[in-house]
Amino acid sequence: MSKRMSKGKKKLASMALCVSMLMSVFSVTAAFPQSAFAATLDWSTILAHSDSWFSGTDGLALADQIVANQNSDGGWKKDYATTSGDWALSTIDNKTTTSEITVLAKTYKQTGTAKYLTSLQKGIDRLISGQYSNGGWPQIFGSPSDSYHTHITYNDDAIVHVLTLLTSVANKSGDYTFIDSTRAANASTAVTKGIQCIINTQITNSDGTKTAWGQQHDKTTLLPATGRAYELPSVASSESAGIVSYLKTISSPSNDVKNAINNAIGFFTKVKITGTKVTKVYDSSGTLTDVVVSSDSSASPIWTRFYELNTNKPVFFDRDGSTHYAMSELSQERRIGYAWYGTWPSSLVTAGYVTPAVPTGLAAAAGNAKVTLSWTATPGASSYTVKRGTAVGSYTTVASGLTTTSYADTGLTNGTKYYYVVTAANAAGTSGNSSEVNATPTASSTTLFSDNFEDGNTTGWTSTRGTWALTTSAISGTYSLNQTDTVNEGRISAGTSTWGNYSVSADINVSNYNSARVMLCGRFTDANNYYAVSLYNGVTLEIRKKVSGTSTTLVSKSLTVATGTNHNVKLEMSGSTLNAYVDGTLQLTTTDSTFTTGVIGLITQGSAAKFDNFVVTSNGA
């Protein structure tokens, strides 16, 4: 690929340089003979020529060579002389195919010559037909091998070049004003799919935070994939900067696009390296012998080419595929033969976030003369505004400049329905309104049941499975209820079967998830019928239901509830509305009308945990 050339390619590049120096004397026909290597063409220089150049002798000679070397499928190979193997096939590597199409478009626009139009149309069709159903493109079209050539290829901005060209085709803009409507529509569809592929392949850390993109992604799983031995799955800052730069050109970007941009800029900001400079070392003959890293407090921010997945630490790969965390650990050949550091995202970080997307996940829970709101954090947002009204679609601001994702609106009138929306803001602007939610405050609730086990017994509780007993290793006070069976499902219940609209809360401390769930249940009939707020393996919060033995997750989100820590968990049931709270914050809300009454319960699916301070209150719904 363009940033790393073999010794043979370096010789070819040197030859190309000599040719380019003679171009002022010799015609393009001489400079680009039929056997010329496309890899030696300086596309940036060629495409910088004035429009009139493409109708001149040199421009026409180049266009004719491009037409003559077009593959039967409509694309071009990187090296026109290659006759076998993957590299004899059409490719988008090193700006190949996109550059040929661009030259032909400029030439046709100047000359109106039909053969150039026919050739560029075939090239555009090759790009569109070569797109995967998931919206990505391979490095090489039709490769029979199962190598990195078939991966979704962001490397060296390959897909960005394709999307940039097809965007112009779709809009009939720039050099593509002559494109027919059918081909423009096909290009528009391809661009939409390509943008969705970018959104779907943005890398997510194990903690749920989104970062940026890899050089290559598996065409099936969409996960970061291995390229060459020294290009292992990782977050690639150079390619990611190119992707973000393209996304920022989209007019009227969707919320998904805004989030993708802001998540990536947040990642770039987090991993930038300050106080460090990179120096190239040359010997007396001017030969590059090393690249070294040293401290320099005045140095501008830089980035490493690759960041390790999940940890996001700078990472380096040697030619043998070994992983290192310092460039100095690499072999000399790799230290000097690859661009390990650069400023690729610098201008993006300087420009900052784009206007944030509309907030999502807004939920409202009614209380006594108050409504508690919560929502999902919006990437790139620095503050939030809450708006309230007493009619659909009509609001006034009740809170602004909020820096958290929850708000308690107090002093309300019980029995009045209130409507809410939230907006997100940053230095670039303010989002539109979120989806509307509503809630009706009600009078104070009545306590139906409570148990802190300080009486030293479990009277009122019925255990049907598991090992349940009081322990003096308590969450609070002297005793807590403890379940220690990590093989079988533990079940215990309490209360009155006629309870309908109520909230149940408890303090929970999980000692061992055992890759399973700990659940606080409501409207519990038996082991096969109930609602539950579920702590799943310490990283996911769920609202679940089980009906006639079949379990369904109604709604979920990533939320860390670590072992050995105390958390207050609450399940609130009002009519068909189900809300889940953790430590007093509304985290999930959904609706379901399967169950209307039932007792409270606990279920541990092979997990060990302690429970305390149960409170059941009527909610007045």
C-alpha cells in the first residue's frame, strides 16, 4: 500500500521520479507507455492540472492509456503490467480506479469524446457493483483468496476515495454534471449504504464507548481485522481521520453521523500525545538510519498510527507480527519503513465537535409533586437543556446548562400530566428536541412491605430453590440475606399476590455473577412468570419478563455493576409502564401489559449475592 513500499517498488518509484522530471520535454505518450506501472503515477499532481490540460496532448495521451488498460470488469489494476494473481484484478488501493475515473471525467467534460464516457461509466458501475451488501468495499474486486484483500478496506483512505467520487456522481456535481439520472441514483444508494457501513463498523470498547475505525474490517463480522503481518486489528488514527473528514462533508448529517464524528473526535482528543517529538536520524551520506522518540514540552500534539483495542494504548507491530508498546522495540527496518507517528487528526481536534445529535433514551418517572428525568449521554455534548409543557409539542425551558444526564423537576402539581423534551449543546450549536416523554406526578406512596433482616429471621419469605440464609457479613446493619448456590437457580419470594402497581427496591451486593444474572422480581407468580430488573454479568442492566417459562429481554443497556460493591436496585411498575433504577437514577423504561399483579422475588442464575433493605411501596397509579 501507498505508505509502505518494497525495495522493488522503491526502485520503480525512483524511476517514476526521473520520468516526471523529463515530462516537460517528453510527451505523456512517452512518459506513460502502454507498459507503465500505474503505481508510479502521481495522481495528486495529475489531478491538480487545469481543466484545459486534460484536452491537450499530454492529457489525451494519459486518458487513452487509461482506456487501453481498463479491465474487462470496468476497474483498473494498480500495476498495469501485472498479468496474474490478485494484483491483476481491479482494485481501489492507492487511489486506483477512482483516479482513472476522475481523469476520464475531466477529459470527457473537456472533449465530449464518447470513448472516455463509456470507459468512466464502466468504472463507476464497477465501484457500485463491487460494493458489499453491508455497504463496504474490498481492497480488490473478485479476489478468489480469503486474504485481507477481501476485507472492508479503509486503509490508505480507499473507501473514502470511493465515497467521495460517488458522492459527486450522485449529486451530478463537479466533473460529473453530465451523469445520467439512473447512474446518479445508483451512486446515491451506494453512498447511503457506505455511510451506514462506516457507522456500523465504528469500534466499540468493551466498556461500551465508541472510538474510531481500523484499517480493515471483516466483511462478515464487521470487526477490525488483520491486514499484513504488521497491521493487526487496532484503531487506526490515519484512516479514521480520513473517515471523519469525509463525514464532515455530508450536508444535513443524520444523528448517527453526528454521533460517529463526535465519538471519533472525542477519541482523538483522549489519545493525543503531548510533550513528545519524533526525529529522523540520517548518517553522513544522508541515508535514513533510525527514527527516535524523545521528550519535548514544546512539541505539538501527535498521534500513533495504531491504538490497541479496548485499552487504546499506542501499539506497534513488527514484520513478524509481534506486538510492542514502544517504537524503539521494533526492528530497524520497521522503525524507518512505516509512518508510526503523525498529525492526521490534528485539524479535526482543533476544529472540535460538530453540533451534537438529538439526545436519546429520555425516560420520565413520576413521584410526589415531581418528575425525575434521565437520558443517554450524547457524544460531544457539553450541556443539556430540559423543556417542559402541559400539552403535546409546546414547551418552555425549565433547566439549562446541565452537565449530567438526569434532572429532577420538582414543585409540580399532582395529577397533572407533564410533557418533556431535552436538547444537547456544545460550542458548535444546539441539537433538535429529543423524543417527547410524559409523566403524571402522584401523591406520596404507602409502604406495603419492608425487611432489613435485623430481627435475625426470614419470616415472610418462601424459598423454592437455592441456598438462602442470613449472614453477618452484612451490606448494612447486622444481617443480610445471602444466596450461595452457584450451580442451581436460586429463587425466593415474599408479599401479597394482589399487589399491582408498586415499586420494590433492595440493596444488592453480588460476589460472583458466574457469567449469569441476579434479578429483582415484581408481579411474580412463580418461577415461570414474572417481571424483573436484571444485573447481567456485571456489565448489562435489563428489564426482563418470563411468560410460561419463556424469557424475553424487554430493554437493556450497558451499565457496570461490579462484584463486591453495594447498589440499590428498584423495579417500578405502574400500569403497563416498567422502570428500572440503580442507585436512585432511572436507567431503563419500557411498557408491557402481560402481568398486572404478583409478589416480589429474587432469582440468582447460578450467581452468589447478598440482599438487604427491601422496601415495597404502592405508587398510586
